[in-house]
Amino acid sequence: MNRNSLLEILEIRNALPIDITNKWVIEGFIEGLDASNIVSITNEDGIIEYVNEKFCQISKYTKKELLGSPHNIVRHPDMPKEFFAEMWKTIKNGRVWQGVLKNKAKDGSTYIVNTTIVPIIDDNGKNKHYVSIRHDITDIVVEEKAVQKQIIDDLTGLYNRVKLLDDIDKISFPAISIINIDGFSEINDFYGLHIGDDLLISISRKLKQFYLEPNHTLYRLRGDEFAVLTTSSDQVPEHLKILDELLLNIRKEPFDCNGHRIFVSATSGSAFESDTVLGKANIALKHARTKKKPHQIYDASMNLEVKTGENLEWAHKIRDAINAGRIVSYYQPIFNMETNEIEKYEALVRLVDSQGAIISPWQFLDIAKKTRQYAQITKVMLKHAVEMATKTGYEISVNLSVEDLESDDILMEIDKLLNGKEIGNKIVFELTETEEVKNYKAVSDFINNVKRRYGSKIAIDDFGSGYSNFEHLLELDFDYLKIDGSIIQKLEDGKHSNILVEAIKAFTDKLEIKTIAEFVSTEEIFKIIGLKGINYAQGHFIGKPESDLI
């Protein structure tokens, strides 16, 4: 089909008289159409009779390949047959069809077009041709999907925390309730993660049944924690009424998850404030848990109460754990990149609670410092490190903080464990890096003392913040430098991290200091640090911390 045939089709559609004036108008229209749209024309059976240059460009087919072919030459296999059945039903009845199509180009790539199909009807009312006019919206759709991915929770389809924070900023008086599923970790442990995910999906559906848009918006914040946001103070009474009904319903009716009938309960905290509303809802939630209440509304008196209560609770847990011998060491392997062997281990502190759960240090160490129990934990860890080095012959690293270096009690404990014994050369003291380090002389004195008296080695841990002052590093006689995990984790796609690691390696080579890469979590990172000449690797790719080495 040539341009004259196209002109005739458009005249039929518009019932225009064939005179030169109108032909000029129509030709101008065709030129504009071709310049700004993807255009094709098929006969009544869907066989392509005309395509413009833009159609060829996006489909990557030549005109010769397209003309005479069925239009489904660009059909994408993801598009359901029912979709096209409905489209053909519309245009065969002489009606214009509009919609979005996902197409497949000759090279297998995908493109997305916003499409209008116009039936061309002859004087007898019969469809003779179909004119398809398209706009390429692939970039727009991809961008929209990327935005959606940033604000939508993959599992439940609810909005996520990022979206909630953004929405809060737009509201003058937000009302928020945080809803947390009680004992969800035990459900995960008992039934498995797959059933746990099914339960979270079922709970999200329940939330949607109770809280309806547009007055209320739902979010999944993390794990087993959900939130509902109400934008108008007028809707707060309804918000609270629904919440009471929801919490009661969750307690009474079991969830059917892949054949398992699971009963759960939930605890909620609410805040209706113009400032820091999410944090206040969290405080209310903690208060509800402490008081064993299903729901609590925030008031200002809770701030100090919640914080004090949490600190006291953890102080008791830590004291009981120390007295009961439930401060334990887990040992993570450190791999020698040159010998391809595990050469040493780092002792990592854990607390075992009264129920046997293993608690990570970030949950209790700060409280231990505030309640003056930190030194007792350090003593336990020193004892464990010496015992494990003696038992296995491996080099064992143990962490010391600035507070430890300044504590006469800790220094005496080290002397008691190592003085006059032959195990000192198997102990590595990892000095935790922190921006609070001011007395570098005390650090230097400690290093010189333990190296001279016991033959111990020194590692600078988490290199990347406090000890990163190269002038101070030159003053310290240490054996290993551990590159901070936040740098190592970015090696796969971070240009600056790669440059920084190379600079550190060049610096340590000059000083004959061995480097250890922390947080080596993938094979790709492992290969990268090998190429950069890093001496040791530590992280989950090498091995997770274990409670014993034998």
C-alpha cells in the first residue's frame, strides 16, 4: 500500500470529496502523523498493508519483512489471547479501540505502546482496513515501575516505609497506628518462612477489608509490622473504632495458610500528632507491649517510661546472663587468600537469654556500658579467646574498646591470662575503631605493652572512621588492618570503594601490614579482593560464626 492508497482510506473514513484542496490537507495530515507516531494499516484480516518508518525503527523489522505479514508478528508472548479477542471484537463492530500493548521486536527486545486502532468502513458499512496509531511509552512505563518498586512492598503489595514517611510529610495532622503481630518469629521457626510469608499476605488482606481507601492508607513497615495512616482528624474516631474491631477479629479468627489454621494476636500503638508522629506511635506500641495491652494511644509521659523500662529490663537480662554463664563466644573464620586456608578466627560475643534465644551484641552492649557491666563481658570474652586458642592452636582475635584500654581492671585481667604463658602469640587484640579516640598515646602504650610482654598481635578493626587518620596510623605498631565492611560490600558496583581499597592496600604494603576484608558476603566480592591483593577474607561467604571449632 502506498501513500495514495493511504490517502484514499482516510478520505473514506472522513467522507471527504476527492479534490486537490482536500488532498493537500490530508497529505499534510499524513506527514504530521508519520513524523510523530508509529503507524500501520492492515486489511480486514490483520495482514499488514502499510507501515511508516517509525514502525520499522521500533520493531526492528524492514518494510519488506512487515508488508504482507500478519500483525501478530510483533505480538509479545506475555499478552493473553483473551486481550486480543476483546480488541478484535471491538474493532470488527466498527468501534475505535484504545489501550496499551506490550510488543516484541525482531531482536527479542520488548517495547510498550499506547495504541489507538481505527476501523475504516466503506460505503456499504463493511470494515476494509484498520489504521493503528501508536506512541512509544516504554521509558515511561519502566520509570513508573521503578518508582513503584521503591514504594511498594514486594510481598504484600502494600506501600512501604519510604512511602509512609513521604506521605506523613504532606499531611498537617496525620493519625497513625502501628500494628505488630505477636510472636511472629516463633511462627516462622515452627512453620517455616514460606508459611510465615503466607500469613503476612493473609494479614495484609484482612487489613484491606477493614481499612478502606481513600480515608485510610495501609503500609508494611518491616517484617511483621504494619501501619495505617489516616489523613484527616475528622476520621480519627472511625480509625480507632476500626482498629478495635480489627484487633478483636485477628484474635478470634484463625488464618488459613496452605492448610495450616494459625491463630495469632496483634499489638498496636497509635499517635495523632503534628510532629514526629511515627516515633510516638512506636513508643505507644512499646508501652502496649510492656503493659500487656492490645492497644495504646501515645501521651508524652511514655517517653521516659519506655526508655527507662527497656534499659532496666536489659540490665537484668545482662546481669542474669553473666551470672549464669550465658555470655558466649561465636567464632568466625578468617581465610588466608595466599594459602587458601582458614588460618584464624574472631571471637564474637553473644548473649543467650533465659529461653535459649541467641541475642546479637547490638541489642545489649550499649546498655551494658551504661549499666557498668561492659567490663565483665570483656573479661568473659578474653577468657574464651585464650581457652579456644589453647584448645585448637588457632590464632583467636578478641575485640577491645577504648574503654577497655583505659581500664586497669581489664589490663590486669589480660596480664593474669597471658603473663608467663606461651599462648600470648595466638591472641590478636582487635581495637575497635571509633571517632571518640582522642588519646592515641594510651592506644600506642597498650599496643607496645602486649606485643612486648606477651607476643600478641594487634588488628585495627573497622578501618574507615576513627583510626583512618593516616598520621596517627603511622604512630601505631599494628599487624593487621581490617577494612570496614561498609566499604567491602560496595566493591561490586562502587567506584569509590574500589579506589579506597586500592589506596589502603598500597599504604599497608609500604608498612608491611596485612589486610583483612570484612563482610565478604558473595563470591564476586571474594574474587575482587583477591585481584586487589587483600591478604585475608572474613564474612558469610567464608563461613558464619559458630559456637565451637571442634
